[in-house]
Amino acid sequence: MGYFKEFFSGIYNLLLGLKTTAKYLPERAVTLQYPKEKWPMPERSRGIVVLLSDPDTGELNCTACLLCQKACPVAAITITQAKNETTNKRYPKTFEVNNTICCFCGLCEEACNFDAIKLTGLYEFATFDKESLIFQKEKLQELGRNVKYEKKRKSVAKKPAAKSETTETKPQSAAPSDPPKGEEA
């Protein structure tokens, strides 16, 4: 008797599982075939670091202020600065990002006041050679040419409110209150 009970219980559970499978069968597959199909990355995803250039002139926005280098917690950014003698402006002579140790935290992007560095949604840079993961200025600038960005709004410090000349009123001394009627001390 126990054999038939187990047999029919097994068939019932099998049909119950097939019912769940049949319920989801007409829905579209979620899996993507990776090299051919790719998920669109969210707008604020953080991938490869790139250097941004002025779209009109093509010049780097970087002024070699070294703020991004100082903000990097793992020291993945190395900058050598130089000064242009004709315009008297600083520029990065070398700009190197070591993607083997970069943690893609975004602190370099936050520290930059000149919209010169940005983390993009690019994430495919796998290689067999570790040395090719150290990006130089030219490669960083080339990767950043097609990146759209909005210039940061410069925050303006608010001026303190002007002090108005008001006469300070001293609180009037209150007369000692009489004890309530009906109560005696």
C-alpha cells in the first residue's frame, strides 16, 4: 500500500513542477548571449576612467592640479605636471591610470573641479597582459572623446546675511507673582 501512495505522490509532484515550468514558458528569456548581446549599462555605472577634452578645441580639460591623484585611495593615478611657457598654464605631461589596482570608487571624479576625469560605463578591457591595463594619457584621452558629459556647476558660496541695526530689548523683570488664592504657605 505504501508503494502506490509514494508512486502517486511522485507523479503529483512531477505534474506540479511541470505546471510551474509551463507557466513561465511563454515569457521572454532573460539570458543574453554575451559577446553578441550586451546589457545597456546604467547611467551612473562606474567603469574605465577616461580624460575629457573640450569638444570645441580638443584640448584636455585637465590642469594637472593633482587633486585626483591625492584623492585616489589606492594611488592608481600618477601625474607629472608641466607648464606651457606661451600661455603660462599647467598641463599634464604624463597622466597614467593603473587599472590593475583601480577600485573604481569615483573619488577622482568628485575631486576634479575642471570636468577632466570621468568614470564611464565601459567595462570590457580584459587582457592577458597586465601592462596593457596601465593606460597612458593618449589612450585615456582617446577613450574619452566620445563620452558625453555635462559641465559641473560651480558652487558659489553664500554671503552671510547683513547684520541689521536693531536695538536689543532687554527682558523686563517680572513682578513676583502672588501665590494662588486658597493656598497658604
